[in-house]
Amino acid sequence: MSSDSTASTPEPVRAGALTDRERAILEFENRWWQHPGLKEEAIRAELSLSPARYYQILSALIDRPAALIFDPMLIKRLQRLRQARQAARERRVTGQH
């Protein structure tokens, strides 16, 4: 294998490694509040993704060990928020307050 083939690849692709887009999504999620206007508009403008697709990718990233390594504070915060939403949903379904 020649060194030319690796020079065209911006980074090595490793099992479980984050892509440039996944890193951009995590970085955006960490600072989206700095954007004026609605988050959905900022998602479209900065990432060229629909909000639905953005949240699908973000939801999958929350469970990825590579994402936890990349930004542990963000991932732990998002996991806590998800757990709180799930618990609230379960309380509503069971009628508990």
C-alpha cells in the first residue's frame, strides 16, 4: 500500500471512530445556543440537515463510546436529559406524578 492512498484520506477510518459530520453535530449541540434564532434554522444553515435527521443522528451518537471519548460532558448531559424524558414519559403512561 502506497502512502499516496492514505494522503487522500483526511483521517484514518477506525471502527467506532466518529466521522467529520458526527463531530460537527456534537460540536454544534454543545454551542447551538450561541446562534441567534431557532435551533432548527441553525441546524439547516450550519449542518445542511433537516432537524429530524439531526436528532436521529444525535440520538444514535449518545450511545457511542467514541462520542463519549470525544466530549464526555456533553454526552453525559444528553444521556441525563434522555433518561429524564423517558422517566417523565413512563410516569405519564402509568398515571404517576
